[in-house]
Amino acid sequence: MRISARADYAVRAVLELAVRQGNGPVKAEEIAAAQGIPHKFLEGILGDLRRAGIVDSRRGGGGGYRLARDGTTITVADVIRGVDGPIVSVRGERPTDLSYTGTAEPLLPLWIALRANVRRVLESVTIADLASGTLPDPVRTLAADPSAWENP
């Protein structure tokens, strides 16, 4: 599984908004500069996040972007889905929409298990968790395992 540049930038942009929450709307230029994201690329991502109900925007001199709801209710999975669609796909399809026969039959439960595990992690971490620097214990435990950092 790969996290796309769009998804990475989207999570970083939403996190930037979360840590600035309460200071009024944040301009896209400020988010782009703070996170090192190309401004034009970020504009498209923010549009996707607005359509997904994750951010709100306001036009004008005092305008900009802010979270559409509290960061405790926005998961990393929500943000990724907002810009990339389904979390795990095989050939562009959800694993649950696939079918295999013969010797390939065991692949379906494998892809579904992969999807379930990735979702379990990404749905357990909220933007508020990231903003506070506190990941849930199961995620910290997984990340602390030295084998998680190895490239076989």
C-alpha cells in the first residue's frame, strides 16, 4: 500500500489547520509555506477536502480555510478518502467488489484483511491526536516495533 502525495499533503494541510484552529481562517498560501506544499497543488486538495466536508472556506480579505468540524471527529482515514477515495484498492476496485476462482481464491480474504488492518490504524488516529502529538497506544506500539522500520 502506498500513501499518495495528495494524501500526504492533505493530512499535513488538515493538521496545519488543526494546530491553528481558533485563530481564524488560514490562507492556502500560509498552509503551503508552512508545510512545503506547492500552492496550486494544495488548492485542488483543499477543494476536495471542502467537498468531503472536512474543511470550510471563506472568501475575502479575512478569508481562508478552517476545519469544518472538531479535529476529534476527523480521522486520518477521512482525510485520505476525501482526496484519494477508498483506502485500499486492488486494480482500482475495493477488495469486497472482487472475486477470484481456482488457485487465486485465497487472494480475496488476503486483500480484505489488508484493507481491514490499514483501516483499523487510519480510523483510530484523529487529527486532534496528531495535533496534540499523542498517537493511540496500539499505533505507538506498532511504530515502536523495530521490524516495522525494516525493508525486507
